[in-house]
Amino acid sequence: MKANVLHLINTGQFSPYFLDIARYHDRSAFPISFCSLQHREVMHALLEKEGIRTFALNAYNKYHYLGAALRLGSIMKKEQVNILQTHLFPSTVVGALARVLRRKRVKVLLTRHYSDEYHIFLNDFPWRKRSVLALESLTTKLADIVIANSNHTKEVMVSREGAPPNKIEVIPYGMDFSRYSVSPLATETIRNTLGLGGKTVLGIAGQLTARKGHEVLFKALSKLVEPNLVLIVIGSGPMDQQLQDLAKTLRIAHQTRFIGFQENLPAVFSVLDILVHPSLSEGLGQVIMEGMLMGLPIVASPVRPINELMTDNVHGLLFNPGDDDALARCLGQLIGSPERRKAMGAAGKKHAFEHFGIERMISAYEAIYKRLIE
């Protein structure tokens, strides 16, 4: 029996996760389509090149959610959707609302990509935290099955949000290994463009938000007396100008390169010597997985579930979250030891190729689709 699956996502920004789903999914059994809350972007065009139908609801804030839910209901009716798979908080709220408004029952598969972010970063806004967590609880209740991207995410949902454990399946991300082969020419082009000749290059990748820990890394960098050290800041977000100002204040602006969002992350990673991930909260840590696939040693804070991905002193070094002195010491150890960096990178790459394959994730998703339509 076939089942039409519609993925509801927040934005149409590039995401290898959704592109991999489109490419490896068994469309003969589960025809898929994608819909974004916001306007059409690059992801829509890429998915359409793969033969996937895409839609956009043009909803940008909570005041648009009711109209978005109504439009989503019309799309699901027209496309004869059997399973709605939602991703991230806003799309999950709209998806739940569409299900309530629509009389014909559609199976809802909630995909949770974050763990304790709202528990940590909304503490200063108790009324907002209560409302967000109440919606989290309600959408979980309305969902038929929940996919958590790590054991830690499931534990947060059960212990802090009262989610029923038997409703939650843990399925970590899988990666398309073919994406992590970069030509020497591409590497050299990026190296020349960024002026990295003769430099030891650190990198941090992720949204420029408080939870990613950029400030901790900047402070650590300011304590390292390494004139040939450069930090590549990959990503965009609300703290962009604030972080550039901090780099100037700490007198490390000449050592930092803000290069914004990068669609071809493996190519940028190919010029790095060390990947730094000082996050204060994580759902899984996909950037770490990508760094390991590129053979990079990782220096990270061991917030859960990062400890599910890497082992201290094997694949890299771990330091206490928020401790810039400890981070500076870890970086100093690896900067001064190219051989150790190489050994850790090789161990991480071997581990990643053994455990992070895309086929495992897709197979687990499709097993859930089959259960939902039985």
C-alpha cells in the first residue's frame, strides 16, 4: 500500500538533511512532497530538480499560523497526503493546527531536532517558556509518533515535558558520504580566497545565536598567542554584528573571517585544521558528524548528546561548557601537535563512516511510515 508523505519545514534554506531524504527515499512506496512555512528559497528549486513537488505557505510569525494551517489543509487534501512529517517547532505547531482543523484524519509524525534549547534559553522569560512548553506538550500529544534525533532529546521530552516514552523513536541523522569528497582545486580556491596560506585554521559552523557558544570561542582565541592562527566563522544569524563587534573588542578581528552561510560546507571544512563546537545546547550535533567525515579533529563542549557522537582524546578534545580558559588549553594542545590532530581526525573519520550512514536513517523512517498506514 502506498502512502503520500508531506514534509513540513520552517524555511526553504539549503539543508543537506532534506536533500538526502529526497534522494534516498523509496518514492515508489512513499511518494513525498515538501512544504515550507515561509517563502520559496533555494531548497525548493533543489528538491524540484529531484522531481519532488514543493509548496510554500508564506507564513512568517504566529499571527499567520491559522491561515497557514488552512492552506496546508487544502494542500494535504489536493495531494491526498496520508502522513504529515513536521520538522522544528513552528512547523509542528502549524501541522498540529491543520490536523485539528481537518476532519479527514492524517497521520502526524513529529520530528524533534532539538533537545533542551527552550528549557535553557527561555529561563529569563518564564511566561514565554510556559507557553512554548505547553505547545510542545500539546503537539506531542496530537502526534501519532515522535522521532527524536538522539537519546538525550528523548530523555528531555520524557523527563521535562511529560511525553509518553512509548510514543518516541530515537533515530539519529544519517549522512550521504559522497558529499564529503572535495577536490584539491576547490580546497585551494577557498584557501586562496580567504588568505589562509601558512596559517593554522580553526572553524566554527552554525547559526550565530547564543546557544552555539561563539563568545566562548572568541574569548579563548584572544588568550592564544598564535600569530598564524585564523578562525573561520561559518553561518548567519541574529548575533552577526554583535560577534563582529566582540572580535574587535577582543582584538582578534584580524584573525577572524566571517563568511556567512555556506551551502557547500564540506568544501569549507577542507581548509580547516580543527573544528570547534563550543555549543551550550544541542539536539544532536550534525556539524560534528560532518567534521568527522572530513577527517577533522573536534574540540567541543560535552553537552549531551555530543558524547553520543565522539570520544574524548580519541576523536578530539572535550572541555567544560562555557569555560573559555579550558577551551584555550585544548586548542593550544592541538595547535602545537599536527601529528595528534591527524591521528584524531583519522579515528573520527573511521568512526563516522562506520556509524553515520544515510541508509540507516531512511530505513528507520520508512519502517515508521509502514506502521502508520497499517
